[in-house]
Amino acid sequence: MSILKDLLLQLSLIIVPVGIFQAYLLGHIRIKKHTNLFLAVLWGSSVLLCMSFPVSYGNGMYLDFRIVPLLIGTLYCGQRTGIFLAFLVGLYRLYLGMNPGFYNSLLAIICGFSVILYFQKTFAAASKSKRMKLAVILSSYYCIVGASLAGILRGVTTQSITIQIIHFGCAAGLTWLITALNENMAEIHTMRTELQNAERLRIIGNLTGVFAHEIRNPLQVTRGFLQLLNKTDLPDKEKRYIKLSIEELDHANHIIHDFLNMGKPTLDCSEDIDVGNQLGRAVNLIQNYALSKNVIIQTSIDGGCSIYGNAQKMEQFLINIMKNAIESMPSGGMMWVTCSSVDDSKVEIRVKDQGNGMSKQEVEQLGSPYYSLKESGTGLGMMVSFQIIRSFGGKLHVISEQNVGTEIIARIPKS
């Protein structure tokens, strides 16, 4: 009965932080600054509490479920948080005493937790089903390593084997359950955001056709008269003002053009598309623009990358993504463009640059209406890009780090 109480206490020490984390995922808890610190403290407190109230099963032997918050915190919050949590475990275990349990914990971190750190980026880029499988595998691996080390350092008894089996099953089950809940909550948050954006886009679409042409006509007339004035014999200062006025009118016209493209219904011209050919063509089209910005493009295109959809939309997506990558490197650099098959069921397009990069908050805002990191951007380009990939039944992922670069990954089902 005492062991059962200790197990239930361990569960409660994990469930409470999990509930807070899921409230954070859904946006009910809004933290504008020091987000990573908040999450590190949240999972760190769970780890410390689990270690402070372990399950005792005789002869001075203890175990706890620290692996669950340690694993979830590392996989969802990044390697830095994971290293902090592992350091916290080692430091607290040292505080509790230099006994076999300390050496067991230290060796488990070295042999088991290092593997979790290695697979963290794989987890971050994986799909929902793969995330759940990977989390359970890593949790099971850590438990097996810990149980093996405990057997070597303290010996093996029938009771210890039974407790370790229970610990293994509970840890793997808890990890699966928490990962599934986190993924479902993240999906709900994404769907809610998309519904809000869809409503705003519907309103914009209804207004676009009404106002865009009426605004464009007087702009074109004004631009024509300014061009005529620019040809007359005027002082250089006044001609400079006219040139600036024409540039601003062109910028306004570009914004209206984006609105028209967004609100205009597209014809169903779907067909089989060789993505490799489309990508090569897009690279040729943008090559001169890249050279003018001192950007070198490297391509790697595999054969057999065929999808079903609108070829014009695919070209628009490729040009937009590559143009953004080039413009993110004002001092020049390298851009890598690849196209390959994944799992014989999907085509993967990658565009990687050495640009300014983005913060995590900026990446989360990508695809929202009017959101742009460029001074002259309309905020509609990336939104349209996300819509194009969704129209192909695919998903668009953005991996970015400030002052390092950005990688755009589009995965689209094969035709």
C-alpha cells in the first residue's frame, strides 16, 4: 500500500506541470518574455519534486519518474532546456549524498540522456505519430539503462525486478499519454488560429474585388502624369521628388496586386507536376536576381518527384520562397535548394539560406495576414505560400535561428 501511495504521488507531481504546459500550448497562459526560462523552471520543479518524494521499495532502494518531465521538457523546449534539467538532476543528486544512487543517476545521464539530446532535433521536425513513437522509445531506453545500472551497482532481487518492470511500464505509458495530449492540444491551437485567420481572409477577399480596381485606376493616372512631368525641364531636386512619388505609387500598386491575387478565384488546372523540373526552371528564373545580390545558389534535384496540382501555383511558391531567402542575405551568401523523395510517398522541397534568421516568436507568426519582416513587405507572400502547400495536401515547416539562417521545408504527397 505504501508503494501504491508513492506511485500516485509521483503521478500527481507530473500531471500538475503537464496541465500548466498544455495551458501554455493553448495560449491560456501568455508569457511575452523569458518563455524558455519559465518552461525550464516548470519542468525543473517537476524533476526536483519527483526526486524529493521517490518510491521506496526496501533496503534503501528508491526510484522515481523524473524521466518523464526530463524527457518532455527536453523534447518540447530544446536542447538548452534539456542540458539545464540534466545538470539540475546531477546537482540535486549530489546534494542528497555521494552514494550508489548518485553514481547510478550520473551514469544514466551520460549513457541514456545523451541519446535523448541527440534525437531532440529529429523529434522537433517529426510528424505527430513519429513524435509519439520516438518519445516512447527514448523513455523506454532511458529506463532500461537506469535499471541495468541499478542492477550492476546494487544487485538484482525479485522485488527489484518487479518494481523496475512497473516503473518501465508506467514511465512509457505516461510518456505516450503526455505526448499524445500535447500534440492534440497543439493541433487544437493551430486549428483555432487558422479559423481566426480564415475569417479575416474571408472578409478581406470580399472587399478586395470591390476596392482594388477602383484604387488602382487613379494610381495609374497619377503615375502617368508624374512620368510626363519627369520628362520636362525641371530642377534636379524636383525630379528627385517625382521619382520618389513614382516609387511609392509602384509600391502601393504592388500591394494592390497582392490583394487581387489573394482574392481572385483560381481555375482548377491540376495536373501531374515534375517538381524537379519546376524547381530547376524557378532557379533559372531567379538566378540573375541572386547574382545581383551576391548570392550563390546550389541545387540538388532527385528524379521521380511528381505531385498532382496546379503548376502555376507551384512556380509562385518556389519563386516566393527563394526570393525571400535571397533578400534575407543583404551581404550575400549561399542558398541551398533541394528536391527529394521521402518514404516513397512524399516529395520534400528544402530552401536553406545563410540570412539573418528569425526568433521562435517570429517563426510562429509566419503565414499570418499582414505579418512581414521586410520594410517594404505586404505580409501576404508567406501567407499565400502556406495556402499553396496546403492546397497540395502538404505541410510547410520553418526552421530558423537568428544570425544563422532559415530553412523552409515543404512536404507534399506524391501523385
